[in-house]
Amino acid sequence: MHLYHEVSGTWYVKATASDKEIPDKKLGSVSVTPMTIKTLEEGNLEVKFTVLIAGECREMSVVLEKTDQPDKYTSFGGTQVLYIIPSAVEDHYFFYWESNNPEFHFRIAKLLGRDPDINQEALQDFQNAARAGGLNAENIFIPLQSETCPLGSN
């Protein structure tokens, strides 16, 4: 059974880990708004979010196509794979993305929760999962939460 009914709704990105350096993370200027996940036809998911990076708001939307594996989705013609993994902590999930594009390979994991507050138990669970997934726990950062991101802000 797919998780799409459980993950529909509003989610907050509480932490991010990556195998690549995240621009501006040390300056604390990476800000995120809540993301919205909507179930589409045939169990696919649409994820919408806005990101503020270095003073510029960017609206993003991606369709995740379900696969035969319940926790696995693909996007961008199968060049990216996403696993949605429940945390041991209620109302928290890990999103693990991997790009198979030879020109831009990356792995990134995100801790998502139903509310914007940091849950230390969920954060510890995420750190352990990131390490187990081969990501450097030193690259984990907590983005700034913002309810809105006015387009064109500087």
C-alpha cells in the first residue's frame, strides 16, 4: 500500500542533509515555507514549496510518480528517485532524494513534520538515518521557517 494518503497535506522541512554543500547554509540565509503535498490521479503526488535563497524567492513544484514499491517515487522522467520513509517519531517522515543524472548527481534527505517546531527525538532519528544512508551528519542543517515568501523580495 502506498503512503500517499498519509502524506497529503502541509509539511514543514525541519532539517536537511546532503552529499553536496548547500549554498549559504553557514550564513543562515536558507529559508523555507511549508510544503504542500497533494494526491493526484493514480497515486502520484504533487509537491509545492517556496524557497528563499540569498534573498530570492523561488516557487517550486514537482510531480512524484508512484512505482510498484510502496515508499518509492520517481520524478523528472525517472532521473530522480524519492523514498518517503516514516520516522520512528509520530507525524515525521524522511524524504530521501537521489539523482541519477550523470551531469548533476546528488543525494539529499529532508526531515519533514506536521508542525514547524523542532522535535529533538525526530532530529536524532533523522541524524541516524542520514548516517545510515551514507550522508555526512556534519552537513545537516536546520533551515529558517517562514509562513510566506513574497515573490521578488530581496
